[in-house]
Amino acid sequence: MEERSTPPPALRRPDGSPVRILVVDDEPDVTDVLSGVLTVEGWEVRTAADGASALATAREFRPDAVILDWMLPDADGLHVLRELRRNAHRVCVLFLTARDAIEDRVAGITAGGDDYVTKPYSLEEVLARLRGLLRRAGMTAEADAGLLVVGDLTMDEEAREVRRGGTAVELSRTEFELLRFLMRNPRRVLSKAHILDRVWAYDFGGRAHVVELYISYLRKKIDTGRPPMIHTVRGVGYVLKPETP
């Protein structure tokens, strides 16, 4: 088999400059984690801890997308969203909220929010939602349309479809997020701690054994009856790589 490994292209603005993201949350741990992950993606990041500073920063920074907490010390996210829309019609807004009632979701979308993630959340899910919003809004130069390819393994991030050798593979939500992280880092050895940080909820507080468990689930669905792609690097972690000819 011909060996292929296609790492995803970095999201950039059409003019080649970094994507700009504003993270708005009054919890320092949340803004620190999110800004760190987004910076590693190569994006330019600013943070704000309340509605007033969020609006002031948005006017100066002109972000492409805003991660917006629903509950802020001086205002609710809906108020901040309405003000953002008045001043920056094209900005993508991803709500970060503990509210998962249908009426709250409808209220957020009706007010102009583009998407939402409920707490606790996976960092990979937040990144994927942002990539999708920016692509659909035509605000980036990325042309892969959310398709990841490693060897004969493909993932359509938008449709949430996975195929190995053309055969559909059914995955749970957590299995999908784990495989997405592996496929976005082909041939890179990933430690259990790194996988936990990126795939499981930011306040999950999990242990390494859950990574081992889900890696075993993935192997059964991805590798059984085929040349293995998910490999253990003893004492270090795991790596996804296509079979050699």
C-alpha cells in the first residue's frame, strides 16, 4: 500500500495572517487553558474576564471569533453578544456554557450565537467547533473542508464520518475526539497526559487508565483484521501512523 500521511493545514486568514480569537470567561483557569491551546494552534489570542473588557478588547483587537462564557460578573453572554453583533457583524461566536436546556440553546442561537459547547468540554471539541465556524464563514484560507487523511484512514470532521479502507467505522463521541486528536498529529508520539488534557473535559480530573481503555476501543474498531495504525511506544504513549509498504 502507498503510504500517506496528511497533517491538517494550519488555519490562517485569507491574507495569511494568524486567526484572531478572543476568549471571554471570568475563570482564570479556563482562559489560561484555552489561550494556551489556541496559541499552540498558531492563532493570535486575547482574553477578557468580564463583558465590559470583552467589548473594549473586541473593538481594538477585531477578532475573527469569540469564545464567550454565558455568565459573566457584569453581564450575561447574550448582552455581550448583541453588542458584539452591533460592532462586528462577521465575528463568529461560540458560547461556552453550563446551560444545556433547549430554551437556553435556542435563546443563544436566536440572539446571534453561531454555536455552543456545554461544560465540561473537550478542548479538541472546542477547537473543532471553532475551525468549522471559521471555515463556514469563509474567514480562513484553509481548503481541506475538514477532511483528515492518514494512510487509508479518513475522517470527515463536519459529517463526523470515519472510514478505513473505504469501510465506515462507527465511533462514540469520545472515541471520535480521541481519533481526531491522533489524526491531527500523525507520526507524533502523544503521552497519556497530553491526550487526557486535549480529549477529555478540562475539569475531568481523569487518570491515565481511561486513555488505555479508549485506545483499546479504537484499536478494535480501526485495526482489527487490518495492518495496525495505532502503536504503543512503551513508557511514552501512543502514535498513529500508516502501515509501511
